[in-house]
Amino acid sequence: MDNENTLLPLASENWFPYTKLQAPQPGSNHVTRMPLQKALADAVHHHKLTLIAAPAGSGKTNLISSLCHRGLPTAWVALDKTDNDLPIFAALLATALGSWLPDNGRSLLAFLQSVPNLPEKTAQLAALLINSLRPEDDIPIILILDDYHLITDPVIHQFINHLLEHLPPSLRLLIATRHDPSLLLPRLRARGQLAEIRLPQLRFEEQETAVLLNQRHQLNLTPGEITALQQQTAGWAAGLQLLAAVLATFDDAAERARYIYHLAPANRSIFDLLAAEVLAHQPPDIQEFLRQTSILPELTPVNCRAISDNPDAPHLLTAVYQRNLFLYALSPDHDGPFRYHDLFRDFLQQQLKKEPQQWVELHRRAAQTAVSDEQKLHHLISAEIWEEAAQLLEAMARLDTERRFTRSSVVSGIERLPADVRLTHPWLLLFVAQYYTIRGQLETAAPWRAQAATRFREVGDELGEIELLVIRAMADTDDSDDLINAFRQKVATASHLMRPDHWAIYRGGEQWYALAQYDWAAVTEHTQANIQHALNSGDPGVLAMTSLTIGPQQLFCEGGIAMLERFASHALQAARLEDWILQLCAQGLLGAVRFFRGRLDEAEQASQESHRLLDEIGGLAWIDHHVCWAILATLLARRAYRSFDKFLAAQAPRWQTQDTAVVYQQGMMYLNGRSLWLRGRTAEAQTVLMQMQASADPAGYDLDDNLRQLLLASLIAMARGETGAAKRDLRQAIDLHEKVRHTIMLTHPRLTLATLYGQQNRWTEALDELRLVLRELKARQMPGVILQEGESIVPVLRYAIEQGVERGILEPLLHILQPNDVPQTISLPNSDTYLTPRESEVLHLLATGATNPAIAAELFITERTVKAHVTRILAKLDAATRTEAVTKASQLGLI
């Protein structure tokens, strides 16, 4: 009996406090800095990125929050160290921008949840966010990222770079940071797309200092004292605020003046000295309250009372805010929640750490009232309450697994646990192994996986062992025998524990294991069982997992094309908007189905749609290569060689980042070699063959690779007139094909042999080979296999049609391989002379005014060859110039 496996909805609001998305409110001592605020508004309006970079306490947050209170469309994100994780970071942005996203960003959040290897999809994630934005009017949305210096993950920097590279006019980015982030600042600066506000602009002018100290704090300082303080603080906002608090404690003006004129220049160390002085002047209960509550990311009456164990805590919180003790209000009504200024919080925590027992006890209390798991985890680890932290991490990790949305903060939390605690929670070991495996860091994952296996075996946790097999299925390539045998043992002894996704992965493993053995009866059996199970479930998640285990090779099992066409069509109907994986897999499968049915236009449409979705998520291992094969095969059938080269070159960088690409390397090289051969570029095809022979497929599909090499070698031998060698290679290829059966990144060797016989005018033998192939393809309902031979099979098809052989099948294929507008041999009127197909192509390009280099590039030939063709065309048309040749050709109706 299968267990239920329902994908949990993504609830980002439970992952971080909503106040992270609220700009702080101006306090009672706030100074309105109109020139600076106007400069900021102008900068944001005219630049993609506005960067405010200055040390702590420079007034960055106060300045950028002013934009939020001017009625401009702003999305505020207050960052902290726990946001160093692309899924969390992107969920924050999606939630902050929810008002301008369809369905409040739920589709974008579903994308975050459903896409594997999200850190590899930064470009696609940025594109999806940009394409989803729906501004309400022509005023751009300002996305504000405060405290960006806390972001250290290079993947997030990469995501922001992609966002900036393609930022639409409807969005502007404002970043506040203590130092320059690892973004493409020089490029933006050179393009005039970057505005920068730094410490010199943020420093208070002397007039602003006077307003702050005399009007806001009512200190009644003399002009000389204002000037002295301005020089000593250099207009540093935090220093001025602290000095105001210190100076307010002086009752004697003369004593205050002496303090001012003997004050050292302000910096971070002087901040601590001033803060200590401010703290010392507070009542004891306020001092204690400040220290105790400094460990809270946000302060509310409830959590302050809980952590301080003081019923007067709400009144003390109000008193602290009224005393302007570096406390920000996060709501317009100024009644909380509140947040300490970073510098002041750090100072208070340094004081608190001098009492280790109190530090631990306060974190223990804070954990009990934390509003999010992330906050609770932070407090538990700080208090070294390891067992409770481990239990919380296990719950968080299980939730992440069900959501398919892993947080690196969970993994880092597990890694911080003592080793002996981790060993008592083997599922934590499994989650870390899973995290690194999905990201392709197999060496890092290996020791975690090994420890988990040992502990699951010791405690008899069979479900854990099944989950480990799933992880191995994502990573192992060399010991498939051991893996499949271990899976079979669990099916025999623990099938009641297996969820639908486990069954899909197991049966998919059986399919590919049987395929590696070329056991087509077993391939058929397991493919049928896997598909039927998925169709019976009706669950898009199970359909998606199953679709990931199916490739176009399975089309060649018994009844494969009808079975997989039904599955793919059903999957598309069941797919919801957020089911990206299911959509792209089903479209990719339909592209292969329609190609082999000979419906090339429909095949191209489905394959391109699948590839579009793959582009949006950055590719998906073996699915990527299956879809690319269908597109490349279609381009070869259409003689679109330039498009073939461009597409192949465009995919290469992505394949270089995929470990699974090595399995398909031989197939892609074969297609490239065949494309070169079809264009007469035999020497280049020979180079490709040598590269194929020098490389080996580690996945164990040796026969596939041998077959590809034999096919390409036979083509090269044909081009060189070495018919004996070509026939020998093809006979070997035919023997291998009996076992391999499929033609993915291949062609049917009997079709190539028929082509060879056609070149030798041995038409009877050519038809014999073609009839053998047609008998097989009719039984499989896959006439499109013939399209994989390309234009080289055209003479054989023509002859077969003339002889009345399967015209209903062959005529549509011939039309695809050589449509009416393809240049033919052209006889010249009143002459025994004719233009060859290549000369006809050159003549048509001459008529467009193309130069020799342009013609060479279009036809993939050298300029020397172009000149030779032009010379022959001029001679055959009795023309002295290119213009005269084009004119005569037009008069003769040749073009």
C-alpha cells in the first residue's frame, strides 16, 4: 500500500517575520534632510541600481526609509545572516513584491518549491521575476535591500547580477550596505546605470547637526560647540546621536563645554565608550532591560516580558523608545515591534556575554517565545540546548523535503550540532547528504551518506534506508547492480513504507537498468508498470516524478509510442501552472513521439516549448539532452545546418556544468559529425570521430557508443569512396542495432546501407534494405526514424516511390527532407548545360547582392570555393559580370 505524498504549499510568511518587509518609522529626533532625500529620489529614478555604501551608523537606513514614507511604490527587505540562502532570499523578494506579482507571487513561490538545484537557476529565476512584474502605473517599483553586507553567498550575488543585467524600466534596485558588494559595479558604472551615495554625502552638514542637537534634543548648544562637535564627529550620525544622549546628562553648561572640547574624534571604538557612558546614565532597571533584550531580533511587549521575566517589561520598552536609545519602530503607530540599531545591539550583547550563565538562560527563554523556527533555532544553538535543537532541525528538514525546497540554514544548523548528537538523529545525516547530492557535491555528501547508512542499519530504520537509496539513485553511475539489488530487497521487505515518489524512482531505476542490459522485455514491463501507477495516482507530483524517469529510448519498447503518447498527453492535461517539471518533461516526450511519427512541425513545437521551460530553470540533467536531441534531429531533417550549429554551440556551456552530460557526450558528437558529413565537410567529421574514439562513456552504454562510432566511420568511408570499409562498418552496426534497437542520437544502420547502395546504383539492394526497415517501423508506428538519415536518403526514397513502395509513408517524409523550394539541378534552356544544386544556391544568393564572404558563411564553404562556383555560373550563363548573370537568370526564369 503506497503512502500519501502530498506536496505541501510554500508558506514563506512562516519562514521570516513580516516585519522584515516593513521599513522602520522615523523617530521623534529624526532630521529631515531634504537635499539628500531629493538626491536619492533622483538617483533611484534614473538608474538601475542605487548603492548606498558607508560604515555602520552613517544613517543609511534612515535615509532609504524616507523613500517609503513619500508615497512611492517601494518593496522593503531587511536582510540578516539567515537570508544567505537563495530560496529564502528569493522568497523574501517574491513576498515583498507580492502586490505587483500575479496571485501575490504564489506562482513564483511555487517555482522556488518545485525546481531542483535552484542555486544553478539564478538566470532563470531572475527572468521569471522580471517577466512576472505588473506595475500599477508608469512609476517604477523600488526594491530596497537593507544591510546587504550580510549576504555572502556568491549564488545570491549572481542572482542579483542577472536581475540587474535585465532589469526592466518598471523596477529599480536600491542597496544599502557597509561595503561594496560582489556585484558587477564597474560594468553598471561604465554604462551610467549606477548611482552611488557614500559616506561624504551621508555626513551631517553643520546646519543639520545644529537642527539635530538643538531642535530635536533641545540642548541649546552654542555655535562654537556645534562647530566643535561637527569637526570631532565628522558628521557621523551615530556618533552625534550618542553624544546627544551623553550631553543631555550634563546640568552644568561649563562642564558640558569642557567635555565637548576635550572629546576625541569619533569612530567605532569611541561609539562603544559613548554607549557605555549612555548606559551608565540609565536607571538600573533600564540598563538590565537593554542588556537582556539585546538578543531579540525584534522587541515586542510579549517577548520582552518573557525573556526578562519582568511584568514591567512593556513599560520599560516604551521608556527606552521615548529616551531615543537607538530603538527603531517598525510600525506607523510607534507601538512596536521595535528593533535596536545594529551598533547599539552589538555593544549591548558584548556586555551581556560577560555573564555566560545569563546569556544561556536568556536564549533559552527566547527560544520558547520565538515566532519562527529560524529564530528558535538560533536561540537553541546559542544556548547549546542541543537535543531540542536537533529535534527542531529534524522537523524543519522533513518539512523542507516534503516541500522540495531546502534551506542551507537548516544544513548549517545540523553541521553546528555536536557529532554525538547528530549520530542519535540519523535523519539529520541523511538530510545533509541529500542537500549536497542534489547540488552535485557528491564528495561532500559521501561521508554523511555513509554515516546515515550505518546508523539506519543499526537502528533498523528501513524508511531511512529507502530514502538513502533514492539519494544514491540521483548520484550513482558505477555500481548500478548493487543499487538496483538493494532497491529490490526493500521492495520485497518494506514495500508498505514506500511512497509514490519512491515507487516512481524505483521503477525508473529498473527501466534504465534493463536498458543498460538491452533487455527490452524488462524495459517494457517496468515502463508499463511505472506509467500505469502514475496514471492511476492522478497526482501531478507523482506524474512529474515518473516523467523524470522516462526517456525517448523507451519509445522503442513494445507498444512504446502509443503508451508514452497517452502518458504525456494525460500529464499535460493534469499539469497545473506551477508544475514546471511535469510540463517540460511531457512536452519533451511529446516532441520525441511526434518526431518518430513523422509529424515534424508538431515535434518542433513541443520540443521548443520544453526547451523554453528548461531555459527558464537552467536545464535539467538528462531531460535537457533528450530535448536537445529532438531539436537537433529536427534541424538536420530540415537541412537547417546553420541553426544546428548555433543551437549546439549555445547549449555547450550549460552541459559543461552538468555531471550527466558525459553520458550523452558521444551522442552529441555523433550528431555533429553527421551534420558535418551531410555538408561535405569530411575532414571535420573525421576529427569528431577521433574525439569520440578517444573518449569513453562511464555509464556503461558501450554498445551505443560503438554503434555511433561505426555509423560515423561508415559515412566518412563513403565520402572517401572506400565502399568496402563503409559496408563492413555498417554490417557490424546492423548486428549491434539488433540489441540496441533505439535510434536516439543515432540512425538506423540499414538506412545508411541503403544510401550506400543507392550511391552505387545498386537499387534492388537499396530497396531490400529499405523494405526491412519499413517493416519494423510500420510495426512500431515510427516512420519518422527515416528522417534521422537526413537528405542523404532522398535518392533512395525517390526510387522507392517510383517503384510503388509504401508511397503513403515515404512521400510525406520526402517532402520534409527535400521540399519544393530546395535548389535542384537546373537545366539551362536550349543548352545541354545545367546548374548543379550548389550552383543554384550560389546564384540565388548572388541575386540578393550577397558578397563572397557572405555566401561562404551562409553555405559553410570557403571563399575560394565560392569564387569557383561564381566562375562556372558566369561561364554557363555566358555572362561577364555577376550582375549580368543574375539578369540573364531572371530572364530565363531560373530565379
